[in-house]
Amino acid sequence: MRRAIAVVLAASMTLLPSPARPASVITAREVIGDLNTPVAFTFGPGHTIWYVEKDTGRIRVHELRTGRDSLFFDVRGVSADGERGMLGIALHPRFPDRPFIYVYATRSVNGHLMNQILRITNTGGTGANPKVIFSSHASSSPYHNGGRILFGPDGMLYAVVGDGHDASNSQDLSGNDLGKILRMTPTGGVPGTNPLDGGLTYTYGIRNSFGFAFDPRTGRLWETDNGPECNDELNLIRRGANYGWGPNATCSGSSPGNTNQDGPDPVRPELFYEQTIGITGVAFCHGCGLGSTSDGRAFFGSVNDGTITRVTLDAKRTGVKGKTVVYTHPSGVLSIEVGAGGDLYFSDFGAIYRLVRT
């Protein structure tokens, strides 16, 4: 009888539902706090984060293992009004063998406001010998300044320059750098394979971009661009293409409005928001530890509502299949970057964080 009862109990237990396992969620863990607007950052060897402070012009290095944070270089003359300031940072692809750090800043130079890219030499952990490799007159408006810089898989340095709050600049190919994505050699020269005007312009029709990243699976460049009162965009960048921002832009009329249809043969965005979110940095998950549903996906931030959105690309990775908000931060998200181990990091106005799955 006891054996029979045991068998019945065992059988009944197998029919009971197993306890529900809590669903994992994506959240953020602070890595460096008490910062002064770390609008851009990148990663170096030895588990280091290199970041810039928008308003002060300082370049700092943080050692993740020890927590040591040190000043690398102080760029003089930075103008931080509005969206100006120290806005971008990149390390030479062969760093530290090629010991160069690049920053994008709006500076006052001999009484003129200039958007500049500086190449600074690392000498034993301290910056020296700053050299301007790109310089162009900034707009009189303190908005739409761009500033993202990034080395591509081709070894070239890419930089985005905003339209300077004047839409006509974006369609102007007469040597006007505003409203463009630029492509240059590591010394600031013009690559012979650039597609337009014999100069640095790689694509045009850009409005107010804060982010772009290369898909590690295809090498293609994806860019985020802010619209006016409508049409924040995610664009797949094609060499020589026009992304349609220009002087005839309007948010009125048929959805989604005419904000990306100016000029010859404009390329439409792969994803757009009719109501703006303040779209910012973008990065790709490649073994980022956020689960199988995140691997291979793109993530971008919002400065308006603090959301981080995960984007699924189509099978050819040339279009968008879907999007999901996976995390909402208490304040606006500025930049998103990939760490040395594949983890995704982002910054807000006072700290740098790592995305984690709990």
C-alpha cells in the first residue's frame, strides 16, 4: 500500500506546473559617476574608458579595474553654448602603436568659431602635440553641430557635422561641410575613393545627427538623425547618397511630412518616428550578454525620454524588421558604445553605465 501511495504521489507531482522563472530584464549599472556631461566616450586597451566633457574641453581616462580616473589633455578655447562643445572622441585603430587620440570640438580660434578635429599624441599617459587635421567655420547658431567621430573598418575617420541650424547647408555641395558625413584619412587627407566633390563629403542631406555605428557583420554604416517636430530617423548610409534634409522641409501635409525629400534622389530612412524622441547614439550588440534576442541587433538612445530601443534588422541587414524599447533610463541618453568585451555602455549627462541582464 505504501508503495502504491508513493507511485500515485510521484505521478501527481509530475503533473504540477513548475514554478515560473522570473523573466530576465535589461537594466543599467553605473560604471563612472559624478561626471560633467560625458557626451562621448570610447574604449582603449587595458580596460580603459576614454571620455570627453562637453563643457570643459577635458579628455579623461578611467581605468575600469582600479577606478583610477585621470586627466589626459585639456583642449583650450572650447565653446560650449547650446549643442557646441567637446563632442566626439576616437582612438587610432592601431592604438597604442599609433599613439593618437582624436577629438571633435567647437572652438574659438582667433575670434572665429570653428568646428575642428584635433589629433593628440599620447606620451606616457599624457596628451601632447595637438594638431588640427580638420577645421571648418561653425554656424552662428549654437545648435545642430554634430560631432560624432568614428574609425571605419576601412581605416578611415568618419565625422558627422550638423547643418548649423540652416537646412540649406545640407544640400550645398560647393565645399560646404555643414549637414554632411565626412570621410578622411587618419591625417585629415581626402581619400581617393570619396564619392563627391573631390573633397571630404561622403554623404549629405543630414540635419542634426548624434550617432552612427558600423554593423560588425556587414561593415555597413547606420546613422541616427533628429528631425524638427517630426521624423527622427535611422538611416542606412550609402556612399554619395542624399538623405533629403533641405530648405523645403516641413512637418505638415501627408505623413510623415517632407523632411527628408529635398534634392536629387533622396534616400528615405529605414525607420522614423513621426513624434520626435531626440534620437541619439547607436551601437550593435555582438555577444553583449543581453540574451539571444539582442545578439546582432542595434540599440539606440533617446535624450527626450531616456529610452533605449533594440532594433531587429531584416535578413539582408539592409532594412528594419522591428523595434522594442528594452530599457527606460531616469534621464536622457547621450551616447552608446561597445566595450572591449562586447558589453554595451551608454552615457547620460552625469555618468557612464553598462547595460546588463538581470
